[in-house]
Amino acid sequence: MNRTALLGAVGAVGLVIQIVLGFAVAGTAHPTESAILVPHVVIGVAGLALVAYLTLSIFRSASLGTARLVYGLTLLLTLAQVALGYGLILGGGAQGILMAHEGVAVLILILMAAGGMVSARARRMAAQPSQPQTSPS
Ligand code: HEM
């Protein structure tokens, strides 16, 4: 497993922990004053940095266009998710922002899984010796 794949796996595990923490925060009487909010914000901001790093490495490598699309979208959504999180704190947990924050969390989860599959396929293709070309006669 190379460094990018390892960081991707760390990101995926962190995302699941983050979603569990998010529901734990939302389940408390005063979410914006809850102590669980601290690790939730820290993991959220660290997650954004991790996704930015992964996206940069994908864009700098000769990877498939699909991987670039999936990671680019993941970065945009993670950025939006952090903004929505701050919106929740400032807006005192407004219902609309909460629903958007929950929906974006699920989308990021789906995209991270898709990103893992696409880059695994790209790695497999790069490891295979190129197929002999058959010229049309
Ligand atoms: C990218 C990472 C993040 C993910 C995947 C995530 C996910 C979640 C989820 C699934 C919930 C539960 C939502 C619900 O019950 O409907 C939640 C709640 C919450 N999140 Fe996040 N979150 C992230 C980042 C952040 C950040 C960076 C902040 C703050 C700056 C934040 C602030 C909050 C707050 C305040 C709540 C509770 C809202 C309430 O119940 O009033 N989140 N999060």
C-alpha cells in the first residue's frame, strides 16, 4: 500500500468516526455547547486538509480522469461541509443547515468509497504490463 492509499484509508476511517461523532453531538441537549463538538470540529478541519492533500496528489499523478473528478468533488463538498458546520454553530443549529450538513456527510462518504475504488483500479492498471497493440490489417 503506497502513502496516498494509506492516507485514503485513514481518511475513510476518520470520516466514519466523524459521522458517529456528528450524530452524538446532535443528540446532546445543547449541541453547540457540547464537549464532543471539539473533536468533531478538529477532525473536520484536519479532514479538509487531508482531502486537499489527497486531491493534490491525484491531480499531480497521471491518474484517470474519473479519479480527478471524484476527488475534486470530494474536496468541494468537504469545504462546504466545514462551512456548514460553522454555520450550524453561528446559526444555533438551524434545521435547514443541519439537514444539508447531514446530506453532505453521506455524499462525502459515497465519494470517498468511489475514490478508493477508482484509484485502486488506476493502480492496478499502472502495475499491469501494457497490452501488445494489434494493428488493423
Ligand atoms: C467534514 C467533516 C464533517 C462531517 C462528515 C460532519 C458530519 C456531521 C453529522 C453526520 C452530524 C449529525 C447531523 C444530524 O444529526 O442531522 C453533524 C452534526 C454537527 N456538526 Fe458536523 N461534520 C463535519 C464537520 C463539521 C465542522 C468542521 C463543524 C464545525 C465547525 C461541525 C459542526 C457540527 C455541529 C454543531 C453539529 C450538531 C448540530 C446540531 O444538532 O445542532 N461539523 N456533523
